[in-house]
Amino acid sequence: MDHNPLNKNSSYIHIPLLLLLAFTCESRAPFACDPSNGVSKNLPFCRVSLHIRDRVGDLIGRLTLQEKIRSLVNNAAPVERLGIKGYEWWSEALHGVSNTGPGVKFGGEFPGATSFPQVITTAASFNSSLWEAIGQVVSDEARAMYNGGVAGLTYWSPNVNIFRDPRWGRGQETPGEDPTLAASYAASYVAGLQGNAAAGNRLKVAACCKHYTAYDLDFWNGMDRFHFNAKVSKQDLEETYNVPFKACVFKGKVASVMCSYNQVNGIPTCADPSLLRDTIRGQWRLNGYIVSDCDSVDVFYNNQHYTATPEDAAAASIKAGLDLDCGPFLAIHTEGAIQSGKLSETDVDRSLANLLTVQMRLGMFDGPRQPYSNLGPEDVCTSAHKQLALEAARQGIVLLQNRNRALPLSTSRCRTVAVIGPNSDATDTMIGNYAGVPCDYTTPLQGISRYAKTIHETGCSPVSCADNRQFGRAEAAARQADATVLVMGLSQSIEREALDRAGLLLPGHQQELVSRVAKASRGPVILVLMSGGPIDISFAKNDPKIAAILWAGYPGQAGGTAIADVLFGTTNPGGKLPMTWYPQDYLAKVPMNDMAMHADPSRGYPGRTYRFYKGPVVFPFGFGLSYTSFRHSLAHGPTKISVPFTSSKSFKNATLLSRAIRVSHTNCETLNLGVHVDVENIGELDGTHTVMVFASAPPIGEFAMEKKLVAFEKVHVVAGTKERVRVDVNACDHLSIVDRFGIRRIPMGEHSLHFGEDLKHTILLQNYVEEIKS
């Protein structure tokens, strides 16, 4: 019944190591170091036998100042005298190779590429193996298109910002509201894109985690992202906003981080040495380059008026740690900054070294001996890639309601299905934003038509649903059918980059259409929602005529097939919501420009996301039903952990007197906990289940949260059987809290691990002193 998911035990392995080592002739002329070019073929920077550091140093030493400066922007100029071509750094691959940036061109041998579900949908699968597999496919297709001369190798994806506010138009691009979920997605997708498993220090493509940091407002109440100063506490920065970026660098080994348009606490992120130089490169040890969001340097000079002159802006950004400017600003003003003594050529060399190192790790200075050069047009939109896009859509669909087990529909009882709604025959709506040209589409109407005879009425179009003149036709269709499927929701006309939502209700007359059709229908009514952000559909949840509700997000090119497969039971849904669905009245209590995560009752502020907001919701984070039922039981888990205090005597007593040890004062490597849980399928159908592990700490001060997600594992369980799942928890990463000074601490005392609603396991943490030998 259910399609066996990708999980820890059945990873999608697509790129064998041999592929990395395979060198053949390809259609693209070498970017540099062409052996037919007598000028450069014998220069040290072209010698693959030398260490990349030495090759980079040799090349920088040969460049003039003007040549260096023209290499600091996204459309880097050629250096023809050294046989180096120009390069466009800006390509996108959020959920498939995209032509959003100028680095990718579709057409000819490459008419399209596999378009996977939008990230918020894929995040709902809670399946890290799936995320990595998608990254592997996307980088396959990216390398193939690079070989064909129509794409680059540097992709400014993924977007790992926290989906803090439900109105945010770009929330759809992110993995959701939870830092643990976003961090896992970030590391997994980056690993797939970059080929970390096989490439070592080499790169298949170079990924980029964006937009650093605390960026999640585009346009609200007259305030836009180009002028916004995000006032963020040290606690929220460490506990929430920076978590996915740290995971990108630490775990994903990402090759790039992009700084954002906004200011954080009065300083533009692209000019903040604390955020860039000290944190990304210093603490996290980025092996790669830092790039600005497009025209960010220009924005903080011309829009935010942060510096007095453009030369000051160029100097501030490069000294802060910026290496590459998406836009022309640094190409225009860097030389003036050097001439006026605000910047040195050594500063430019440092940025250029980071850029050239990434290009050499990609093989761009290896002449015709290119890795992955056997990939070509036949490796794009393959049947296996399209099947993975379908599987991703199936895994991302969330069953929100199923009264009286109305789903799955029976093909024998539901021979005629009314398919109604502005998204019922959607194509480009299904792929969301930052998408490319898909291989093909299957709409919901087409998908359902494979199972039953259909009667189709849009009711209103587009999703703004400005009038109800066609509602009568929709009602008539519902009266004739054995079942009715309403495909409603949002589109890029409602939520996207530069367009945040004003409210959370269905647009226009959509609610009226749903209610009228439900009342008229003679069979079961199923509401299917396409959206990136949450929708307040309390009316539908409380309407006894609406039997089932599905959220499909933006399900990608195969979305219609996936929706139909879930409706008719070919697939048993297993998705879980990656964000809270709030009621409409929540918005009045949370100005979008208030970045505080924690609740503050003194000012009537309810807090944000499931970790800090405890008020009423339409559907909670992590919610999702199945056609079967699961039960958890503990197989094995520690009940007591000793946390070593490793510090010098001089400040030992001060820390010991507190009830929480600083993470920096213990040995985190010794604090890995393995918890084994048995998951039993007690229903009648095979199904896929996400074991979600939430932790709650003993109360420390006023800032302790009730519970937070610390780990998750995907498992497929045959009906009537059980599977054992190991969940790895690290006390430093998962059982720590962050105090108001931004310091991460591990509280001593009883910590609880919650597995679903039916299993709780308590672990006692105790400290002891471990002397450091001087």
C-alpha cells in the first residue's frame, strides 16, 4: 500500500566515488588552464599536483589590482591574458535547478530540470535521507547543465531562515519554524548538493546557506527588508536564528554563506565583523566564501545610509569578512577605498583567496580534466529523478483531518469525483518560487482522473477568488458526484518574495466556495490546500460536512499524482507540519517587526512558534495523521548521565554554584546518548512514521521553554509489526538551554524526553569535577 520511503536504512545513493574520478571529454571548453593555451598551461596555478593553497597564492600574485577587484562581483570579468574566462557566480537550486539567477539558461538540449516540491513541503517529510537524495539529484542535473555550457557551479541555496512569522511570503522557501528541523535539513541538502560523501575537500557544486541572519520580513506595514533593523536578543540569536547556519557550516561543510539585507541591532549584516569574520569564519571555521544578497552593499549605503561614502561601504563590507558582492558596487568603489587608505590590497587578496579556493575545489582550474564530465542532457529529467520528485511530494503531504475514516477513497464506491477549486488544475502554482522549468506537470485534476471519472469546475479563478458567480456550477457538480475534492489555497500572487501576507484566512470568496460546495455535496468532501504558509481554516475544521483535510504545500511537478495517490490510498500519508497553524486573531498580538521569540506577558506578547507560544492553534507544529496507528515503547535508554565539569580551578566554583553548566565548560564528546524506541504499527495498513523526540528541561530561571524538538527519525512499519529505532541525543546540543546573555548551558536535574503522546523517558543529569592537567 505505502511506497517504501527513503530512510536511514535505505539511503538513496546516487553518486559513486568512481564518478568523481571519471574524466572524459565534454562539450564545454575549459574555464581555465586549457592545455591548448600556451600562455597558461605551464603556470603553477594550473598544476593539479600542487596544494590548492599554493595554486591560489600563485594566481593572486599574477593579478593586477583591477583584475582582482573585477573578480569580487557575481559577474566576474575574464582575465584573458592568463587564459581565465569570465564567470557568473549567481545560480539558484532551491528545489531543483532554477533560472531565477542569471547563471542558468534553459533551452536546446536542456529544456527543463526536475522540479521538486517547495522546501516547506519537503520539510514536512522529516526525512533527512530524502533531503540529501534530492540534493544529489539536483547537483547531478546542475553538473550536466554546466557541462553543456548553460549553468554555473555555485548555487545560492538553500534558504535556512527560521519561519518565525506566519505572514512571511518567503516562509515557503524554508524548512519551517524549528531550529533543529531547519539545521538537519540544511546539513542534509548541502551534503547532497556538494557531494560531501564522495568528494572530500572537492566540491560537486558549491552550496550557499542564506540569508544570514534574522531575516524574515519582506514587506509589512510600510517596512521593507531594505530598511529593516532586526532587534534581536543574544538569547534568540544563539537559540533560534543562527542555529541552521551553524549546522550548515559545522555539519554540512557548506562552501558559502550569504548575508542578508537587513540590519541586526543597528549594523548591516554584510558589514558586521562580529557576524561574518568572528562568527562564520572564526568560530564556525567556514571553508568557503561569504556573499552578499544582491545589492546588499549598495542597500546599506544608499537605503540605510550606514556609511558616509561608497568607499566607506566597500571597505566596511570587505573588512567585515565579505568576499563577493552580488551586484556591481564593489567593482566600482573598491579601488577608491584602497586609494583613500580605507582598505588595503591585502584585504582584497584575502577575499579573492576564498573565492578562488572554492573554484579550484570545484575543478574549474583543472583544464579539461573535469569531475563529473560524463553527465549530460540524458542525466536531466530521468525517470529515476522524476520518481524521486513524486516520492518527495507523497512524503510531504500532511493529513490534517479524517472524520470517520473518510479517506482513503474507494475506487469502487467513488466512481465519479467532482474536482473543484482555483488550484484544482494548477501547474506552475505547484512548484512555488525560485523554481526552474519542470520536466512536466501532473495537475490534481489529472492525477484524480487516473482513479475516477471527474467533473471539473474551478468555482473561481485565480486564487484571489474575487467573485462567486461560478459557485452555482460548482455546487451542481458536487451534487452529481460520489465524492468531492476541493483544491484551494494560495499561490505566488498571495505569498512570495517581497510580498508578505496581511492575514491568514483563505483569499477572497474561497471560504464561501468551500462551505457552499460542502453543503451541496452528496458524497464525502475532501479539502486539499496548496500553500507555503499556514492558513486559518477553523471554519472547515469545524464543518461536519468536510470529512477530510490535506495540506499539500507546493508539491512540485508531480504534485497532482501525489495528491491522488494519498486520496485513494496508494500512499499512506506520513507528513507532519513543519510550522504552527495559528488562528487569525494571533496576528494582532505579534507585530511582524518584533523579533522576540519568547513570550512576554508584561506587554501582552504571546511568543512565537510552538516552543514559546502556548495559546490556541488551528493545528500544532508536528501534527499529521495516518491511515494507520502507531505506538511507542522504550527498548533502552540511559536514566542517569554524569556531566563532567572541565575547567581550571580559578573559575570552577562560580560555575558549580549554578544549576546549569556552560557547554564550553564540559566535554560534549562524552555526552552522546543512544535511546532505542520500538515503534509498533497497531493498525491495518502499512505506514511510515516519524519518531519525533521532544525534550523538556528542569526549570532554570524565567526563560525555560516547555518542550523543544531535539531529534527525529523516519521509519516504515508493516501493519501488525514493530521496528526498533535508535535516536541519538547529545546533552550539549539537545538538552541545553540558552540564557539571556546568549550562553548555552546544560541544566542539572531531571530532563524528560517525549516520544509522541504516549511515551516519556526521564534522564537525570548530574555534574562532577574533572580536573584539567596543566
